Amino acid sequence: MDRHLAFDKLRNFRDLGGYRTADGLRIRPGRLYRADSLGKLTKDTPDWHRFLSLSVATVIDLRHPWEADTSGRVPTDPSFAYHNLSIEHRPYNQAALTQDVDPASYLSARYTEVAEDGTKEIAAALELIADAGAAPLAFHCASGKDRTGQLAALVLALLGVPDETIVFDFTLTELAAPALLADWQARNEGRSPAWPAFGRAPGSTMRLFLKSLRSRYGSVESYVTNALGLNAETLSDALRAHLLEPLPTTWPDPTHRRATPADAPLLVRLRDTCALWQLAHGIDQWKPGEKDETHFRDRMQDGEVWLTHTAGSLTGAYELWWDDPAAWGPRPPDAGYVHRLMTTPYTAPPATGRTLLTHAESRIAATGRPYARLDCLSSNPRLRSYYESAGYTVVGEQRAKDGGTGSPYAVTLLEKRLS
């Protein structure tokens, strides 16, 4: 499941459904949306009909009134109520910042200002979300990154969602950043912003903001009580009552389909999403943008790439190679090599990774090759343990694998004898 819903004009419209809480519940899909400016919507267009199909009953516009006046607000419609709550009181121009400005420290400081200046509006927005009941609600600013990201973080924290997930949700704007940049350039005669970090959403920004908020107030709940003047426990209970649900206990059977060249953009997006998940969890392994469409098309030509869907939604993918000299050296054709095992963060059913491995092993066995092989970073013991629990055995280490990045790295080699 791609959290970004497809619109022609909106770049950063996302469903917060599926995120899991520390006590084992999840946010109901289709209840809470975050977005870039809904002022981009025009009546009687496919985008407008797509938006109305979501049955949104409340729209919260976090922009300044002058932004809504100059850039447009969501068209009026009897199906939803519109609220303009400008949580930011000190405007700033990100595009005009100089190259030496560090995005994480600068943006987190601005978020802290907003948290202190916009208490009345933030409190009103949280109360609207808590009072929405079963009716879907959408909140937005201009790009769906800063003000929207801050309100999303507060809601997720009050629901009991772990910080790593809050950071991941914030960084998903990275997937929309190229389109947001292109839109800015189109509005500004093709010029580029002075600030190279324009439109970016590094995870360190949200980490610093949450750290600053807790340093000043002790906890998010204390901020809500002492700065916003709300009863944090009552607010949290109301949010949890209509936004959370138990995790499903049963899932439809997955289906597997061999990827075609037309799937390359989807695979790039899935890998970049998984890379953002790793970074949010402190795993320094994949980086967004490292693998492009050409990579996946080459792997389809030289081996196999498979997609897994559950109930019609993408839930995972993997690559299957027939040799891997960079990690394993010259070998006879006695194995298949599994690479880029990917699952959709927070939306894939439990054990989807194991399902992908089992499917890859069946493909290898069908060729008569007796081994399934793979490697993982030597500095990632958690992943090594995962593969060992799936029946793989450590058989060596390659201390200087060249994965094509120009920087060799150490990997642990694992294999499984196929029956």
C-alpha cells in the first residue's frame, strides 16, 4: 500500500491508517488524512471527485489566512466543514534560506516556535480531530510537510504510536519532494530555491522537535495539558476511541506476480520507502535514490523480480539472481541468490517477509538448484537473526563486497539447503 493517494495536482496526500501503537492496535484506514494544499483542487475534475469519494467531513487548513486568499482554499461543498486554523504565527521563507542553513536544526526550531505560538489553534485542531467520530478528516498546510507534519506528530504521539513511526511518517514527504520542487519552479519562472534542502524532510528534524518538546514540557501529554490547556488523558481517550482498531487476525492469501519493465517505477518507490523506514529506525543501510528504474529492469533481464499483493495491494517484492560474484565469488550454478527482500512498512500482513522467502526458495528449487543464498550487512545482527530463524545458516563473511556504490562493505553470507 502506497500511503500517497494518487491525485493529478496534490503531491503529498496521505492516509495515516495502518500505523501501529505500542499496545498493539492500529490506526483505522480511511479515517485521518494529511495533505498538501487542498486549494489545488478544482470542482468537477477527477481530483475533486477522488477527494469527495473519501467522504471527508472535516477539513482543517493550517495555513495563514493570506495563504488561503492568495493560493486558494478547498472549494466549498455541503459534504464537509472547513476550518482555517493558522498554527504558525511567525512566517518564514524556506526557499530563500542560504546554503549553510542546516535543515534539521533550523526546521525543528521553527516547529518549537509554532508549538509555543500557536497553542490556541493547535488545541482547536486537536479537539476537532478528537470530536470527528467515525467521519473522515483531512488536515493540510501548503506542502503537507511542516505544519501538517507537526500536527500529525502530536496526534500520533497521543495515540501511542512509537517515535520511530512518527519519524518515518514525517520523512515520507521525501517521496513527494521532487514534485513539490517542480511545482515551486513552475510558479517561479523556472528558478530554483536558494536553499538546497527546500521540500526535504530529514528524520533528524522530527527527532529534534520531539526531543525539544519533551525537554521543555516533560512529555507530549504535559505539553497538551500545560501549554494547550486540554486534558491530555481525555483527549487521548477520545482519539483512540474512534481512530484505533485491533489488528486483523486473518488476512487474504497473497498472490505473486513476476515483475515487468512497467513495474520499475513501483519498485523504486517501494525500495525508497523501505530505505526511509530503515533510517527512521536507526538502520544505516539503504538510502533513498540509490537504485533507479534501470537497476530493476536489468535485474528482470538477468534474473527475476517478483511482486506480492494481498487483497489487491502491493505488500512486498524481491529480486532473484542466478549468480552473485561480488559477495560469493565464482560458484557453480548450484544456488539462487535472494536480494532486496522488501515489504510495505506497517501495511504488509505479518510474516510477509517469510512468505517472500518461501516463494523465492520455491523458484530456486524449481530449477534443480539445491541452495538458496543471501547476504546481509555484517553490522546488522537483527537481520542476520531474522534469516537464521528462517532456516539460513551463516557460512562466511565477505569483508569487501562491492555493491556498485564505490564503497566496499562487509556482509555476512548465509545459505539454506533446499529439500
